[in-house]
Amino acid sequence: MKKSWMDRFVIYCWGITQPYDEHARAEVGHISTVALLLLIISEFLVLMIQAIFNIGWLNVVALVILLIAMVWVSVAIRKAGLTAIETTQANLPHTLHQIKRDAVKYGISFGLIVASMMVLIDATEGDSVKWVFALAMGAVGGIFFGLGTYQNEKKQMRVLPENE
């Protein structure tokens, strides 16, 4: 079956390594639906309180709730076993190479997002944009994120015994 762009996006964002069949799609759909409902209810309450009482720091609370929801979805998908990496001893070098490539890809994506966010924050505040600082922070964040991703995926990898 051909994967839609949304399926490829979900597989990339959540790091799903198992076959993305009907079972995996249903599991991701269930996890995402629960997270979305909790996120909508909590964000609505926070933003209504902010609108009524004009409390500026509640924007930070709304972002923290969003971050918690993203982490919860990641943990739930990992607990469902959709990110498990299984390989044989013969395929171990290829699997390690694939893990390195994925870690670099995730690190670059994270670094670009951090740098873009810093530039946009500076631009919306009316400050002069600190390009060098934003790119340096994006690069450092991307390197740490990539190394953390590599270590995490390597730790999750399970080597299956060879069939003799």
C-alpha cells in the first residue's frame, strides 16, 4: 500500500520504525486523538483565563502544556512498541549506519527550528536580529539533539539471534 504524505510525516515526526500497517495506524490515531482532546480542553481553559484576567505569563503555561502533550505522545508511541529497532547480527552495521543518518537528520531539523524560532522571536520583539547567535545556538542544540537521538536509538536497538 502506498503511504500518503501524512503517513510519511507521522512516521518521520514520531520516529516509527516498525511497519506502519493498519494496527500501527490505529494505535497512533488513538494516541493522537486522546492527546488532541486533552490539549484542546487545557489550552481553551488557559487561554480563556488569560483573556478574562489579562495575565500575560499564561502564554508560557500554554506552551508548556503543548510541550507536555508532545512528550506524552512520544512516550505513548514508544510504549506501544512502534519505535523498537530490531536487527540481526549480519545487518548490524547497516542498522547502525541508518541510526546515524537518522540522528543527523533529526539534529539538523532541530537546529534549524531552534535558529528559526530565535530569529522570529527577535524580529517580533522589534530587536535587531542576532543571526550569528541564533545559528550558533541552533547548531549547538542540533548537535546535542542528534547525539541524544543516536544514543537513545542505539540503546533501544535489539539484536535478534541468527536463524541457523
